[in-house]
Amino acid sequence: MSDTKNLFNKVWDLHTVGTLPSGQTQLFIGLHLIHEVTSPQAFAMLRERNLEVMYPDRTFATVDHIVPTDNQARPFVDELAEEMMSAIEKNCREFGVTLFDLKDGRQGIVHTVGPEQGLTQPGMTIACGDSHTSTHGAFGSIAFGIGTSQVAYVLATQTLAMNRPQVRRVAVNGQLGPGVFAKDVILHIIRQLGVKGGIGYAYEYAGDVFDRMTMEERMTVCNMSIEGGARCGYINPDETTVEYIRGRPFAPQGEEFEKAREWWLSLASGPDAQFDDEVQFDAAAIEPTVTWGINPGQSVGINEAIPAVASYPEEEQRGIQEALDFMELSEGQSMNGLKIDVAFIGSCTNGRISDLRQAAELAKGNHVAPGVKAIVVPGSQQVRRQAEEEGLAQIFTEAGFEWREAGCSMCLAMNPDKLKGREICASSSNRNFKGRQGSPTGRTLLMSPAMVTAAAIRGSVTDVREMLEPVGA
């Protein structure tokens, strides 16, 4: 493979089946992940055409979006949720697909269970009927969220028809300050490049900030690539990647693992790799970040004021004013001190064990403020077990947080976890669109799990650095 090729183009070319008359690439998909919401119609399409799943051993299913996180007794109270649950159980059984269901012990959010089971590996093409499939790019794979008809196409052919995007290198170098986490990094990038800035691009995240990140931090960054308009986002595989995968259930074992390791590392973009665009960010300029508006690009550092409407391009000003009106905020206002009603720690962005450790460290010895409803939802059954074994669950409950079962929960509210009325929620999830958390008038503030915890304890948006122990203390 050419030294001038970046990882994205290496992996794309290795998986190209051919070029279609439309000019699109027919791309082989190495791993197909499915869940209960976007798969029923896809399986129905297979039945209508009397088709089988071409490679059931490359397809894995879990349940996450509609799963209740408080009472999981079957049948579910929500009849539609029970219908979807029954459908995926039936479909996986009849088509020979492995299902991580509630009794399995491996169930969880689809973008959490793939990596923790070792299904997600460098150099793969991965598809899933979910926007945040870009999460898996943290491993040096190229991973795409797809629609229901495309889910059926992958089930039947193990390929996708796709246009090749350009590749933008997004470099962040320097040292992050105290209280600044992976979530702050990606919110800052989206704010600077815009929610439409990545359209037509795959993002390669590079620089020493990402080199130092753990795999779970890298997953947080790649997860939100879609919120910046990018088709996917990825980070080159390195020894951190290799050691995360080592020993996981679906990873290669023994000698095969060492062969895989050598190949995985060879895929990384080299010093001569070419890109269609490149942008640079200074890590020291990133503060703990919180959204103030109705898309993930509308954010500020905790010590910044909300920008003036007139500071935006004229074509954006109407949307900015709409966001301010909906959120009942004003230009020049600080987010610091804004009262909250709900605090949510979880989601495919920030529901992993490191996120819960981070939150528990702040929650220990403190208590949720009066009038605040605070919930912690592990990203998977495995994360839940680990958190309980480490004593994190006990810390949360003693601090007044609700400790829940694994699921998507209040990220998108296709389950009983919803905002009510005009409630304001400090959320570690990925989208702050109108109605996203279940109430058409509810308001969502995106931030890191540490910032959510601080807000839950203080009862208002808080600079988490005020609650961190001084260095050497």
C-alpha cells in the first residue's frame, strides 16, 4: 500500500468490491451491528424477497434504544417496545444472528458492546443502523451509520453502495488543562468547524492529545463526528488500541493475535500520508464546555459568555435567535450558575466504565442538590457489573443518584426515561435537539460526565475545576 495513503483510503480500497454504474463504490462490510429499532423493517424486506442473511457470523444484535432502565420485567409496559423486543428475538432466531439480549449478560448500547466484546477491530468496515456508529472509528476502522433500507441491503449482500468522502485531518496538540476531558475536545472541534463543516468528509483525529487518550476517550471523540457533519471519524491504531483488544472474547488469540497486531499497526496513516484538508487546534485553548443552544455546535467554554447574535454570519443569525428563544437564554449570558432540573450520565458517548469512575470520584462524599433528579445509566451489562464490583454504584446511590440497568435511556427517550415540560437537563449524551429527550419543550445541555456530576451536586451548571482537588493535595 502506498505510503501516501491515509488509513481511510487504505481500508476503503481493501474493501472495494467494484464501482457501480452510479459511480458509487460497492463496499464490503466486515461487521454489521443491529438493534431493535432499525432492524424489524429490514428483516421484513428480506422475507418479502425470500432472502437470507448472507453472512450471519458477521452480524451481531443487541437491544438498547427502547429498553427500560428501571423495570425490565417482560412484557414491557410500553406495548410498542415489547413488540420491537419480540421482533428482534424472533428475527435473530430465524436468521441465525447472535443476539445479546437482556438475559445474555453482554447486552448494552450497540456502540459499547462491539468494542468491549472485541468485535470492533482496526482495518474493518463497520455498519449499523444508528447515527453514532462512527464511535468504532476509535479503533482505526471506518464505521458508518446507515438507514433501514441499507440495513436490509447489508443483511442480504454484506455490501453497501457508497460515495467515497474526502479526508480531513483534525489535529489537536498540546496539553489539556485540569477538568478538560475528551467530551470537551470534541465539543470544541464541532463548535469551531460547525455542525455542517464535516459534510463530504471523513475526519482523521491526530496529534499528541489523541495519542495520549485511552480507548474509551477516543470512542467519545469519534462518537460525535456525525454531530460535526462528518460521514465518519477515526483515530490511527497504536499500542493503546492493541492492548485494549487483547484477550477480548471475539479478538484473535495467541499467534493469530500477534499477526493481527502487526497488520493493524501497518494501517496507520504514515508521515507522508496525504489529506484533502487539515486543521489544527491548541489543546490549551479548550475549556470545560457546555452547549447553550439546540445543536451540538452551539456551545461555550464555561467561563465564556454566549456570543452575540450579530457575531454570526447573517445566514445563521435567525437560527441562533431561535435557539436563544427556545432555551430562554440571552446573548452575553454566562452558562455558569444556570439552574438544572435533571442530570443524566450515560449514552453511547459517555456511559463507559471510565466515565462512571470520573463521575463517582466527584460524587463521593457529596449529594445531589435538592430538587434535582439525577440518574446514572451504564452503557452495558458488563459496565454495570464492573461498576458494582468497584463500589461505584454504591457511591452514586449514597450521593442520591438513581442507579439504573444498561440502555440508551435519556439520550433519545424512546423508553420511559424522558424530560417533563420545560425541564433543563445536564446531559453527557450527544444531541441537544428540540424534543430529543422526550419533551417537545425540554432543554438539554451537553457536557462531560464530570461536568454533569458537578451540576447535579451544585444544582446548577458549574465549572468542574472548582470541585477538583488541587495538584499535590
